[in-house]
Amino acid sequence: MTENTLSRPVGVAAPAPGDLGLTPELDLLVRRSVQLINLEATFLDRKQYHAWDELWVPDGGRYVLPIGRVVADFDDHLNLVNDDTTMRRRRIERMSGGFAHAANTTGPIARTVSRFTLVDCGADDVVIDSTEVVVALKHDVQQVWAAEMRHTLRQTDDGLRIREKVVWLLDSETTVRNCGFLL
């Protein structure tokens, strides 16, 4: 369906205001996708990691923070994070159980997610690109992270669920400071 690289269309004319060329059904699906991504951001800001986990497909979900901007194969590439369902849940237990020092020293978090772009829509999945800026207070100092994201959402009997989330930090190829929360 889609590659594991950010698609950056060049020379594509922007649609006229109010005319995105979406059918009513696809427009509703995109709106629900954006609502899910915003709900995810709310859960992560509030450090409600178990609620965040409920947004994922029950098995087979993948959460990736690659090093570098263009990655063809996450399994054959160095990543900051490359979690399947089991590893994601272990990370949640460490983050919420007091076992991660970095998580214990991180204060309030506020993130903004924007620039939602429909990349692909198939029978089972919808792919949405977006950007996020995360500001966290740690030791009385604000830290800022910026990233481009790709959510692959699966249409299930229980509604949309996250099947894959890839977060391309803008500075992933430099020294990434200790991040005590999920992006």
C-alpha cells in the first residue's frame, strides 16, 4: 500500500478552498481519523498510557521512531524505537510503573498535531500524515521536539485503531536528548 518513507509531492497544485475532492464517506473517515489522532495526543499528554494502548489494534501494531529521514525497511535500520505490540506494552509498564527514571522526572507535556494529509485509503487501512510539536517541562526547562508522523489506521468492528505509527523526529540524526514520554 504505502512505503515507509515520507511522501513529499512536488508540483502538485493545491485544491481549491473547500474542494478536497473527497466523497462524503471518505470525508467522514478522514474526520474520524483526525479525531483519533487528536485523542491519542490527549492521552499521551496526560500520560494515560493504558488508554493510549486501547487505541491500537489488539495485536500486530507497530510504533517506530527511525533514525534518519528516509527509511526503506525499519527492521533493517537503526531506530530509536521499533516496538511491536509486546514491546509497546512493556514500554507502557515501565513508563507508568515508575521504572523509567526519565518518565518520573518529566513534568507537564503539551503537544500540537496539525497538517493532516490523507496519503492513502484502502479497504482496511487509512494512512494519514501529520506534524507534531511537543513541549515538555523537565527540571524547570522547556524542551521542544518537532516531528513528522504517519499513522496507519485499521478499520475494525470497534472503529478505527492504530496499526502503525511512525514518528520522524526532525533532529533524529543528532543527539536526541533524554525523552521521558511517548511521541
